[in-house]
Amino acid sequence: MIARLLSFLFVLPLAVGCDSGKKFESTPPFEEPEDVAVWATSGSAVAVYSHAYEPIGVADGALTFADPDCPTTSDDGTTLSIAGGCTDESDRKWEGFATVRRDGDDRELTFVDFDGKRGSVSVRLAGPTLREFDADLLIGGVTTIGYSGTVEGDYDGPTTWNGSGRVARRGFFPPLGAVDVTTEDEVVDDAVCSGQPASGATTLRARGDTAVVTYDGATACDGEKNAELSVNGEDRGLVSGINCAVARAGRKGSFGAFGWVFGALSLLAFRRRRP
């Protein structure tokens, strides 16, 4: 009896693996609008730069952390050091370490497991109102970002974002895999539509499929933060949750003045530095 049972157990995996006659087809990467929203709010130019926004703003004297005592900071005039290992007044636990090195108008931000981030973001002045940035990040041990982009604008007006790169997600919760992302002329202007991109588009490509998220805040500003969605050239209606929150902080002309923060990422709390 035991011999017969063992024989059955060894044969079973072979039987299960036999061709059932039906070809396996994986789910297209942009089948669910919710998945598109996750990719778009992870890989647009604004979304990528949002990870650098607060540390750089603090380094520029444009922002302060919500609790001045946690995380702790020190500054030698060239490098701002930010350390966790504490719990702030809102009961938020901070871990890890980050530095922002200044070189004229350029910035080099390094995360060492700070707020769940590892990697670096470099920012260079490329024109009177144009800055270039490169990001190489691991977020929460789940999302890997390799990206290069630009932001043009100033404190008093709209900002225009462009960039491209690759975003990969791993873990237990969808969407998983990797997507190539390109953002073209994403305009963020609080005077036109608060918390929602006014115009531009982000294109996602994976496994032969293409999704395009077109921002329409200038013509259809709404509370759901909707954007137009097409997949492989087919109109898929609206995708919700494509939102950005506007933070006006910092001095005019300082790099910290680029206060466009992607709200969908649940970014760190901050407050305006009082004069």
C-alpha cells in the first residue's frame, strides 16, 4: 500500500504538468485601470522627483520637518545630514539616514534606508529656470526606479516636467513586473487646477502593450483627480487618482521652491518655514 501511494505521489506532478490543450495567457499589464494608476503615480517625472523634494527643500532652508526634533539634522555648510532613529510628535517612526551635498546650485541626495528609501537623486542647474535630475532608487523594498528628467519653472508660476526611465515592482501586491515610462510636458499649475496636472501625458510600455495617461486638469478639473486613459490606441475612458498636491514653500529662486508633491504617494509631512 505504501509503495503504491508513493508511486501515485511521484506521478501526480507529471500528470498535472501535462498539456491540457489550452494555451496559458498572462493578463495584459494595463488591463486594470487601478494598475495603470499605480504605474503612473510611481513613474511620472513629478512622482519620481517627489522622493527628493523634502530633503532638498530642507537643505535649501525652504522647508522644515513637521517635528523640528525628529528626524534630527546637522549641517556643516556643504552637506546636510538627516538621521532617523526617533519618533516624531505625530507618533511617526523615522529610521535610516540621508545626506544632501551642495555644490553651487547642484544637489546630490543619498538615502541610506531613510524613510524606506535607498539610493540617490542628483539635481543639476541646466538653465535659468531649468534643472535636470537623475534618480536611482529602491522604495520600500518593493519599487525600483531608474529615471532621468527635467523640471522647468519658478516659484511663482507653473512647472513643466519631462523625463523617462524604468520602474519595477516586486512583492505580493499587484501590479508587479517592470514598465518603461515617459512623461511629456506634464504641466502643474495650482492657478489652473489645484492638485491635478493641467496638461501633458505619461506613456507606459510593457510586454508589447502601451498605455497613455493624458492629464486634463486645464479642461476637466475634478475632485476624483481623473485623467484620460487609452490602451494600445483604444479609448478606455477615465482613470482616477492621478493627483498631485501643491506645496508652496521656500524662497523664490531657491531649488526648494519646486514644491510639486505627488499626493498619491503619501509623502512626508512638512510645514512652511516661518519668516
